[in-house]
Amino acid sequence: MDSQDPATGLKSKLDKVLDFACGSGSLLLNVRQRMNENNGTIGKIYGQEKNVTTYNLARMNMLLHGMKDTEFEIFHGDTLLNQWELLNELNPSKKIEFDAIVANPPFSLRWEPNDTLAEDFRFKSYGLAPKSAADFAFLLHGFHFLKDGGTMAIILPHGVLFRGGAEERIRKKLLKDNNIDTIIGLPSNLFYSTGIPVCILVLKKCKKEDDVLFVNASEHFDKEKRQNSLSDEHIKTIVETYQFRQERDRYSRKVSMEEIKSNDYNLNISRYVSTAIEEAKIDLKEVNLKLAAINESIKTNSEKHNEFLKELGLNTI
């Protein structure tokens, strides 16, 4: 499980990978493909999907991609209500945990949290996400089942970075506990389902760094007819920036917790990484000298002009 590729420092084996809003399973299959391309392996893939038609499609998708039925487990049920018995084990010694968790849940889904959910082991320490947006409910569900040495990446709307109320309290605790590792801002109109810009939140339970890496990739894309896309080069830049925690001008920056705290735990990416090109500084003293010289030139030339007009017997100006 902890074996790593010496060239990249990445894990070469993941025992368990979860997508708790897996849809047709494409994200899980993509993780598997990337692991295979980098000579890595996955023990077993787990997915959960509420829509029965999509759930059946996910299972079929796994088989069509050459996976044996022992290599994956897809469950049909509601993630927010945690209907999967596998994930309801309260005994810490028997609790299932995952090396990697990926998800692209429905954005800002309205839900109906109740008193029972307020005491749920997934949400109790953080509080419930608001009825108007279940984004943090999905995030906390996955985060609960993340292994201490694991990594979770979830795609969410930008609102989770700055909205107040219950979401601010959840965001603040995750930051104070040093669980938010990286925030990646993506271009708008990347997905068929929505045209809004989205972000990737990368979370870890045992993070080594005491800062947050912000990556503003919102202006790096290829414009297509109907939607935007990321080229292989765009993706490579994002991955390398994340992997090596690189700081790049107008693209990425490591931000200390002190600075984030001074901004009231607001994680709006543009606060920390602006893509705007800085305008040249204006030297007002120099500008004033130039204006004075121009005015003096106007005065001198006006006097000469008036002399010519006098000689011609015309009115001066």
C-alpha cells in the first residue's frame, strides 16, 4: 500500500479507491487507467450511485473495460443518507477506509437534513451543510472514510470557498485541522452539465505542509465550439504544480494559514492568485514634469504664432 515510485514519489499501489457519486463510473475508470499508465495497481474499486439506471450503466462500464466482478463493487443507494451497509460500521477496528477518494457530486443540491443526520458520525464534528447546498455534506461523507495517509479530490462549485453560515464553519474547521491541501480553480464551461467554473479541493488527514497551495488555472484552456477543454499540456502543468507544490507567477502560490486567517478563512482563489497582468507603476513626479514642459512649449509656440499674426495684420489668439 505504501510502496512508491522512486521517480515521482507517488504511490504505486492503492488498495481501495472510492467514488461516492460515481455516475457511470468514468472517474473511477480514469483513475485506474492513470495508475496503469504509471505502472501502478489498484486492489479494488468502490462506487456508489443513487440513480438506478446510471448505477446499472456503471456496472456495465466496468465489465466493458475488462474488469472482473471481484475487482469492483458498485452500490445503488443514497450517499447523503449513507444507505450502504459497508460504510455504516461504527467499530473503528472494522471501519473501511480508502487510500484515494474521487468525486464529482451534483453541484449545490438541495437536501433535507434532519436531527438524526445532525448526530451522524460523518457530520457531528462539523455541523450540517445548509439545505440550499449539500456540497459540504458530500465532502464530509467522503472525508470521513479517507485513510490517514490517503488523498481525496472532489470537484465542487466555487461557492464552497467563500459562502458564509454553516459552510463557513465547516470550511474553518477543515482549515484549522490542516486538512485542506490544495485548491485548483478550473475554467468555466468544461462540463456538459454546467457552464459555471468549478474547483478541485484536495484534502488529506495527515498533511505535512502547514500552508494551502492555490492553483488558478481558470484562464488556461482550449476554446471549443460548444465548450472549453483542457489539453494534455494544461493537465500536465496542473499535475506538476500540485505534485511538486510549485509557485508560478499568476498561476499558483502557497499561502500560509496566517494569511488565510487574516482573510476570515475565505478561500476565493483570486484573493491569493490573481491572473491579471500588473500595470506599470506611474511615476507621478515624472508625469508632472512632462506636463509642465508641455505647457511651457505651448506657451512659447503660442507667442511665436501671435507674432506672425501681428505681422500679417490679423487678430491674435
